[in-house]
Amino acid sequence: MQKVGMPKNFTYSSVTYDEDGWADAKLFMPADFDLCLLKIKGIKTKPGWASGSKWDGSNVNPYDEILYWKKQKGE
């Protein structure tokens, strides 16, 4: 998995997105603590962020399977 900012030259423009702007969470992780909209298996989308190699957020549970993410506009 590739994480934005690791190495420093890997940026959001380096991430591959689908036609609707979603990145595959199995292939790419956003930079730590950047607010994102998360598509979670079996659940509607929720806001959240990554820290290290895990997903966090006030409504994100540790057992949620994150499928896709997109960075929130203006963040």
C-alpha cells in the first residue's frame, strides 16, 4: 500500500482515482489526519482520517472495512 507523503514525493496527484474521484483503500492511504470521506462496506459513507496504517474518526469503528476514500474538498 502507498501512503501520501511517504516518500515525500508521493502526493495526492500520484494516487489513482476512479471516475468519481474515489481511491482504493487497499492500494492507497491519505496523509495522516487529512479529513476524508470514507466508503465503508455495508454502511453509508462517513468522514474520517488515517493515522499511521489505520483509519480513525469520531464515527469510524475499528471493525469497519474501508473500501474507498476521497479527500474532503477545502481540506
